[in-house]
Amino acid sequence: MKIFTFKSEPPLTPFAPQWDYSFGYENISNLIDCPKIANLILSKEKNIIRKFPPTDFVSSVDGYTNLGPNSLTSRYGYYNLIDWPEIEIKILQDRIVEFHHKFLKELNIKISNTLLIKGWANVMRKGEKINPHLHDVKPNSYLSGHVTIQCENTSTYYINPVNQLNEPEVKELKNVPGEITLFPSCMPHYTSLHQGLKERITIAFDIILKSEKKN
């Protein structure tokens, strides 16, 4: 696992901003079957789009990605890819959980909560890109992630949540099939323009912490 950190210098005044954001990434292509997962997503894409309307989320139907109301991304609120019954998805779920635990260990963070994972697929075709957006800023926001399933010469860019206007601090991560990332849900991110002939397919997910029930 590799860790990248946006970290501020020590403040010199009471009003100077402070930040410390980490995200992790590694390749798990030897642990999941990317071609089978890609075919599975493409086989379900049209049916999901026909079955559900675009997600009605304030002023955005596609999570502010700009992929539009006809995209699979715009249906993210109506299904959980992690609940699909296929064995390839069950294996992927296990790998996400393992990667999450490894990420926390690297950062020396301990939690005792139950994890809930909400996932959806993004299918991009030639000429499409994902605009800057973030997943959550609520008090209980936690971690989000991506798994690249199929790609061709694209990158995802992660933005320092504090320093994102005048001279944004940006980390470019070139997309490689099988690469998984984890980052704070408040971290904005976007992609480069997809120019490949085959679909660019990724799985995005949010991890939600649910308190353990006490007897």
C-alpha cells in the first residue's frame, strides 16, 4: 500500500488553516477478476438505467459528475453494487474490507464500528470525463474509494479539500485496472477526458460507520 498525504505546515497565527488528509492506494488485480466484473457491469447497465430514474439529489442528478441523467452514475442512489450476488462481487467486497483495515493500520487509527459499504458503477465512453465533486461533508462522513476495473490512459485527480481554489494542491493518480483507493469522503476529485474506444469502468463506494449495538 502507498499513502499520500496533504498536510499543512504548523500554523503561525490563530487563524491559519490546518489540515491533514491521507489517502491510500494499491493494485489488487491479482485478487479480483476485472474482465468478469467489467462484463457484469455492462450486462446490467441498460436494465438499471431503464428501471430507475436519475437520482434526485438537491440540484444534481449525477452526483455533480456531469455525466448526465442518462448515465449509469446518475442511478447511484437506487442500488448497491456491493449487494450483487455474483461471486466476483463478493470477492471484491472482501478485498475492500481488507484494504480498509490495512489503511487504518498504516495510519494507526482504530475503530470498533460495523462497516456498511455502498457501491455503484461508473461507465464512461469516449469524450466523457467526471467533473470535480465530493461524496460527503456531514459530521459522520468517513471514507470513500474507487476500484478501477477497465481503463485506457486516464487519471483521477484528488484535491486538497482546503487548498482547492487559487492554486489547487492536486495529486494525480494514473488509472490502472485493479487499483483501489481510499480517501476521506470530503476530498474533491475528478478525472481526465476518456479518449479510449472501450468503456472506462470504475466502481465507486462510500464506507459508512454504524455503531455497534449494545446488549
